[in-house]
Amino acid sequence: MIQVVKQGGAVAYDFVKKFRERSEAAGRQVDSAVAEILANVKKDKDAAVKAYTMKFDGSVPASFEVSHHQMEELAAGCDPAFLSALKKSATNIHDFHERQKQQSWVENRPDGVMMGQRIRGLSKVGLYVPGGTAAYPSSVLMNAIPAKIAGVKELIMATPPGKDGKPNPNIMAAALTADVDRVFLVGGAQAIAALAYGTETIPKVDKIVGPGNIYVATAKRQLYGTVGIDMVAGPSEILVIADETANPVYLAADLMSQAEHDRLASAVLLTTSEKIADATVAEIYRQVEKLSRKDIIEDSLDHFGAVILCKTLDEAVEFANDIAPEHLEVCAKNPIEFIGKIDNAGSVFLGNYAPEPLGDYFAGPNHVLPTSGTARFFSPLSVDSFIKKSSFIYYTKDALASAGDDIIKMAETEGLTAHANSIQVRK
């Protein structure tokens, strides 16, 4: 079910190549279908959205927009224990992201120069939330709470209706908890198009965030530039670094916690212990039998899972930094010492009692993370994802005169004489 690589070297790096190409191949297959959906929604607006909703979801709600009263009624029917957990999670997420807030600033210098930076939240943001068999209330919190902290003026959520044409109650509860402003029952690429272009019913937004299937991800990629997006997310992935002190029971459970997301998900264990490697594989075979998404897990591990033996932990760290995984767990004797060594990872989980689901649901750091190696240059979703910055400059006449010759020289060196003239006429 899962490949065990004991020789390392070229064989291991061949796996990395396969791992990185997995989402690209799938993406090419849906590009044209998504492009057609986007074009039709841009042209026919609500009519196209209704047609695609019927086609893909099986029914069209009487109204795309869900009223606040309806949200409250649905949320009231949720499991009280879930609602309690939701509120605790929201508090942790809020506390973590509150520390990310930035302030506008201004500097007044004695030479007649004033400059600064103005920071403010985006005006309208669209949040996409899957609502079918893969309904994720946690993603509502992770996307909406930092947006609200950033000062977004209006947060508009799109989520597909169920087969009965109604909203998912747990998602409605999360939307209320996170103070989402408006909710629309529409899913898939057509929802992304509606948010990007606007329709008679659904407002046009400035940026779209949130997870989704490959059609949603492809729609976001194709619309980047028309609207801002958080990132183009690929299939989920986890990489675990383990030494001889790690617990194979935990390792197997954590690898499968990501493999169950998607047949394209990737789960990789890097370990210095052959005993741990073999025991973890045995645990996977034992534990998977009782899991509800057994078929998906087995398919994922068969194609994109691996247990790779490394000579040293430093070699494992180097390999991990090259893979740049979405989630990285360190199950080692001294996990804290790895904080300064892991440069490329979306989120790092340290020790035997910080499993990846802790970050997915509860701890506070964001679970919207860069995938497919993009942690080399992308960061997790944050308050920064929902702000924009503008700089401002004020010079007195004397201050400009003092800098004038230098500006003119630079402009003339670049051959931009009109730039130089703009300074010269003020002398």
C-alpha cells in the first residue's frame, strides 16, 4: 500500500518529482471545462449559475441568498457539543491572528519630508466553502476570522446547497460564529465566477479565498488578475520526520489523517530508524481497516505515500526543505531544536502531542497553507492576506530642491528626460 524507500538518493528524489507533478496533470484535464463555465457565467450571470447549480448539485434553491434568520434556525439544530467546540476554536484562531495586525504609520522629518504607509482591510471578500460530502466548518473560521480582524468591510460566503437545496447547518453555525456578512447557496467553478464577475444576485468581490475541489482551484487560478486569490491550492500533504524515539502508532495515524482527504493527497515519513519504518507500515495496515475512508487512504498511499529511510536527521531536514510540504510534523527526542532548521513548510507541528489535526481544527494558527512545494515562497493565510497598503509622500519646496539634482541625474541616466523635466521645472 505504501512505498518503502530504503536506498534514498535518486529513488527518493524520483518520488519527489512524481509528488510535485500530481496536481499539474489533473489540472490540465479540467482547464477547458472551467473556462467554459467562467465564460457562460460572465455572459449570462444568474441564469448560468442556476443552470450549473441544477446540473452539478441536483436542485436550485428558491433564493441563492440565505437569510440571517434561516442561518440561526439551522444552527440551532446543530449538536451542542459541536457548537461549543466551534466557539473554543474560534477564540483560539482569533487570539492567534489578532497578533498579526499591522498599523498604519507616518514619519515627519525635520528636513520638510513626511512619508508613511496606510493599511486598511479590503472592501469585499468572497469566501468559498465546500458543502457536500466534504463540508468543512473549520475552514469558515480559518478564512473569515482573519478577514474580520483585518477590517474587511463585507465578507460574502458561497457554499453549495445539499441535494435537498438547503444549506449545511454546521457551515451556517460556523458562519454565524465568524460573523460572515452574507451567504449564498452556490458551489463549484460557477460560484467562483459569480463572485469574480458579479451577477444580478451575487455581488462582485475584490478577492476570493477558501478551499475547494480541482474545479474550484482551477477557476481561481484562471480568474487571478480579475480578482485577487489566496493561493492556488493543490492536494493536501503531510511530511513527518521521526527518529528512533517516535511512536509508530502515532505516525501511522497522522499519515492517514491527510491521506483520507483525497486520492491525490500525499503522506511521507522520513525516519532514521528502519525499525520505526517497518512498524509504521504495519500500523497503517492495522489501523486503516477501521477507517471510513479506507479506499481513499489506500489509493493515496499507494500512489503518493512513501516511507523513506534517511542516514541522519540533518539529511531528513534537508530533504524536507526540498519537498517544502504543507504540513510538517517532527516526532523526535528534541523537537524544539528543529524550529530554526525547517525553512520550507506551511505549518510545523512539534512533538508527539501536536498532531496535524490539532492545527486543522483548534490550536489557532491558520490551516490554509501553501501546497505542492510552494511553501518555498508562499506563507499561510493570515491577516495580511486581507489588507492592502498604500504609501504616501509629502515634500516641501526646499526638501525637493535638496534632492532635485540626484533625481535628475538618475532619470537622465535611465534616458527618461520627462522624469527629469518634472523635477527641473520646480527648481
